[in-house]
Amino acid sequence: MFAHYLQQIIHYFFVAYTLLLSVRILGSWIPSFRYQTWFRFIAFYTDPYLRIFQRIIPPIGGLDLSPIFAFIALRILEAFILAILR
């Protein structure tokens, strides 16, 4: 029973972090968001993770594709952790 609740908590954590990443990425298209406190809070927690992929995958034609790989890696990590708990 405890394992089930732990799996749910882990799943919700990954969902929340995915939402934060989405807001960070979409918000980066709106320059005025950079100065908002809530956006700086989100950037503080998501930028270190995104930078991992930005170092590995350079922009192609000015288009940063690293967030796509960040989402994929996050999903794989969640599946891996949940598989261990099963």
C-alpha cells in the first residue's frame, strides 16, 4: 500500500516539474516575464536541468531543441524510478 502512494507522489512530482519546464520554455518567448518574481522562481529550479541538455545539444539554425530532449529524459527517468518501485 505504501509503495502505491510513493509511486503516486513520484508521478505527481514529475508532472509538476514537467509543467514548470513548460511554463519556463513558453515564458522565455515573452521578454517581460524575465522580470517577474514567479518566473525567476521557476527559472531558478528549471534552468540547471535545461542547461545540461543545452551543453550537449547546440541550437540548430537558432532553434533550441534541447527542451525536447529534456522532456524525453524526464519521462524516461520517471518510468525507470517507477519500474524500480514495482
